[in-house]
Amino acid sequence: MATNPYKTPAATVADQAEDYGEVKILSAAGRLGRVRYIGYSVGMSLLMYLVIGVFALLAGLTKAEFLMAVGMIVGGLGMLVIMVMLTVQRCHDFNQSGWLALLLIVPLVPLMFWLIPGNQDSNRFGNPPPPNSTGAVVLALILPFMFVAGILAAIAIPAFSDYNARAKAVQSQQAPQ
């Protein structure tokens, strides 16, 4: 008797569930991948600007300048604490001690946290981080967009200012006297 090639398999087939670590923003434990690190860094910066903006608005409405200072201190300290925790998790992702996060105070060195890939497998700090969510990817993509927009603005604004000055000079020469 011939075997039916269209018969369902008799063996039990189950998907192998990969173990991922839990993402914890307000903790120094665990691991954090590059895209999430960049996305959360951009998100925290935007949130800090929002907090400072709210305090600036309140300071403008109430004529209390100290509110602006309070907003900057609260926003800055909050961002510093969260960024240190995220950087410690990022260090854990490439199997290094969290003390390496102290390099945040050295100019341009924090870029290394964006470039060094993490371990694909589990390491002494836990399982690998879960795949990136759409929100983390979108937040991470804001950074290159701001970089390109900044370069374009640095080129376009002086060029427009020069064009405007030349146009006014030509108009003043052609104006009837």
C-alpha cells in the first residue's frame, strides 16, 4: 500500500518559543537592544522637553520664574536617572558591567552604546531582549530624521538669508525716487 503524500503528519510539531528577557525601563536589571536604547533615549528627551515646556508655560502664566528652574531641574534629573538605567541595561546586552555607563560623561563616547551589537544568546545578565516594537523603531528613526533636517536647515537658512538680502538690495535700487 502506497503512503498518501497529502496526509497530515503524525508527529507532534510545536513551535519552539524563544525565551526573551523582560523590558524594564525603570530598572537597571536586564538587557536592552540598540534600537530600543536609541528609541527610548529619543523618547525620554522628548518627554523632558515636554515637562520643561509645561513648567515654562506655567512660569509665563504665573510670572513665577522659579517654576522654570524647577521644571529644568526635575526634567533633567529625571532624564539623567532613566538614561543611566537604560545605559546599564545596554551594557548588560553586550555582556559588560553596568559601571561602563559612567562613560556617559565623556563626550562622544556614548555613541559606542549605539554601535556595539548585543549578544544574540543569553548571557550572565539574562535572556536576549524581545524583538523591537513598532513604537521603538519609530522613536529610533526620529534621530536620523532630526540629523538630516538639522543639516538641511544649516544649509538652507543662511542661503535664504543671503537671497533675502540680495532681493532687498535689488528692490531698493529699482524703487522710484
